[in-house]
Amino acid sequence: MEQEEEKMMDSSQIKLENQEDSKADGVSQEQKKGRIVASDANTKVSVDQGLYESLVSMGMDKRLAAKALVCTGNKNVDAALSWIAELGADEMEALCGNSDHGSNESDEWEDCEEDDDDDEDTYYKMVFVVNTDLSMGAGKVAAQVGHAALGLYRLLREDEEKYEASVEEWEEFGERKIALKGKNSQELIELQKKAEALYLPTYLVQDAGKTQVPAGSTTVLAIFGDEEAVNEVTGKLKLL
């Protein structure tokens, strides 16, 4: 009798340990996928770990970063930042004010689906890929990005029949401009070819060589277009 009780206890212990191992394996699998899970009583939403950490490293509130990624379908950092930029002051305060800066959970995840259904606008942006191989100073970079912005904008205005509608949309939604890191001149040229293959307007700045860099140096590539198309070209680049 005592032996039977001991066997039953051993069997129960093994079952309990197996359950605990299964739970541990489940957590491990989520981590391996590079995801963190935010959940509430009604839904379970995966947030891309890499994108989440990038937003938090910029000083973004953790709760706000998680919701921005969920509401943009974990698309990329730019999309999340755009979503945040469009929030009103009251919405921003509601999201950040209730946060302990240590949680990525939200009980308002369902709002994202409703917002997406109503959102039929195409968003445009202008990106600037800076040649970091030249080690330009901050002032030099600012000047070169300025050249790129003006150069590309003039090209868009010269062909109003083709770009007028997209430029008006861009201006209406805040004239989004993003600065990104490029490895070297060769990468900028390759990105320009890729953008042009997608029929995106570009402007490549080559410096006059008066300060810091040799004459003819390729300093900045500017690209304009709808968010999805531009991201096909520059989506993997890091923010400057």
C-alpha cells in the first residue's frame, strides 16, 4: 500500500515538472522569435522586440512604444513614430500619464483595428541618407541635408503635373523628413538606382569641396515618395 502511494506521488511530481518545463519552453519560444507579448482579458498582441527596444532607446515611453508598434502592425520605427506624431495632446497624456515606464501592456489594443479601418490616406515622406564614411561634422551634415531637401523639392515643383498631388499630401500631414545613416558613396548610388527603379524621385548631393570633404564627394541622397515604397529602399537603414 505504501509503495503504491509513493508511486502515485512520484507520478504527480513528474507531471507537475513536465508542465513547468512546457511553460518554460513556451516563454523561450516567444523570446527566440524576438517578440514580447502584451495582453489583456480579450486579446493577445505580439510586439517586435527589436523595434520596441529601438523606440525605448530614443527615450520613448514604453507603453506608448508598444501601442505604436501594435497599431502600425510592427511595420518599422518610422511608421511607429509617425503614428505617435499624429496623436493629440490628450491621447498622448492618457497613454504616457498612466504608464509606470516599465510596462508594455495596454488595455486599449482594440482601438488600433478601428483606426486602421478608417485610415485610407497615403502618407508621403522625404528621407535623407547621409554618407557617414565622410565623417562630416554636425554643421556640415546639416548644410548637406539642406541642399538635398531644397534640390529634391525643386525637382518636385518643376514637374507639378506628376507630383503636385503627392506633395500636397506630404505638406498636409506635416512634411515628414527622416535622416538615415548610409555606409559610403557606393551605397548611396545603389540606393538611388533602387529608388529610381521604383519611379521614386531622388536628388544626390555632390559637394563643391570648399570645407571638410574633397570636391565631388557624394554626401547625401534624398528620396521622396509614399511611405511603403520608400521603405522598400531605405527600410533597413538606421536613424542618423
